Amino acid sequence: MGKNKLAKFAEMATYEHVVQAPYNKLDQKNHELKGMWAAKFFKNDHPIILELGCGKGEYSVSLAEYFPDKNFLGVDIKGARMWKGSKLAYDKGLKNVGFLRTNIEIIDAFFGACEVDEIWLTFPDPQMKKYTKRLTSTNFMNKYQHFLKPGGIVHLKTDSNFQYQYTLAMAKENGFPIVAETDDLYKSALLDEVLSIQTFYEKQWRERGLPIKYLAFHINRDKPLCEPDVEIEKDPYRSFGRTARE
């Protein structure tokens, strides 16, 4: 690991608004803050909104500035990226935003029943090869429904038509009420100050001329979930990893 990364990890270790607990450092099945984020971490009773796969954390910080009466928590395993958002929040003196460095696969070890009000998924890897790794798969929906409040919303912003079409099919297959949907956000009437916040990745995709998709829906909690039985065309401009092809 380079000296720059080590320095960033060391700096984040001093921040009270950062919790670092990847699965290899989780001492027990459930984290000590599970069910206690409002009381012990944010020290208020405001709604809690997660940004899963937050990357550099720009969306979490911007949302925290826009909604001072809500708490925001960016979650990712990439500490060197997360450092940027955590430092920005520290420099701005924001008290309603924090960061959790952990594996999203174990996200249900960190939040108790009905503890979270909303979830944002901003430009996640579409994981075209393995559906269980998609952050909008029923594999993850089963985890989210344990800690998302009834009526809570899942938001997806993505450049990937594959991710958008898959998630829309998954939501419809399971009877999730759709709140909003568009396959070209910047040409839709849905665009507002919140949805116009741009992450590092969003700026990259827009520079390539790719339309940004947005989908928001509620998760039902009253029946088992089913994967959609649909064939969706793969994105032609990217590999199965995160890097887009030239």
C-alpha cells in the first residue's frame, strides 16, 4: 500500500464521523452501533439515509448540506476514495453526515429493524455477470427490507441501461410501488436540485454522452422476493468490471 493511502487511512482513523469495520475486523455478528446510529453516532432523532457504494462520498456530503434536518451515512469498502468525502465533511463542519467503511455484503450487521428511512444507490457496478452481487438484486433487497422503514424509498441513479432495466423488472416482478422512473434524467421533468447533484462517476458518464437513468421505489415487506425472468441486453461500452471501454 502506497504512503499516500496509508496517510489517508491514518487521517480517517482520527475522525469521529468515520466508522471502519470491514468484515475481517468485525468482532461479532452485529456491530455495536446496530440500532443505535441516531442515539450514539448522530446524537439526534432525525431520519437516517444511506448512500451505499458511496465512492468519494460527494452525494452524501451534498445531501447533508441540502437537508440539515436529516442524517446521511456513506458506505463503501474503498477507504482511499472515502477519505475525500470524510475530509470534505470535516472541513465543512457538517454534523449530519458520516461514513462507514465496510463490505456492503454484510450491511445488515450494522442496522436494526426500521432504522433507515431511505437508501441511495449512486452509480453502482451493474455486475452484469452475477446477479447476487448487484446492489439492486433481491439478494440485497432481502437485506434492505430488514432495516428500511415501511414506506422507505430506494433510489437508483445509473448510467447503465442494463442496471436500470434489470432493477425496473425486479421492482415490477415483486410488486414494489414505483415512485419515479426515467431513462434520461436530464431531459425529464423529474430533474431537481437533489437529482442534479453529480458524483465523480456521473460526470465521467455524462462527458461520454451517456444518458443518466433514475428509478425510485418502495420495498414491500409482506412476501418472499423473486428474481425477474428476463433477458436484458448488456451494456456495450463497459467490461464486466467498473472500467468503461474506450
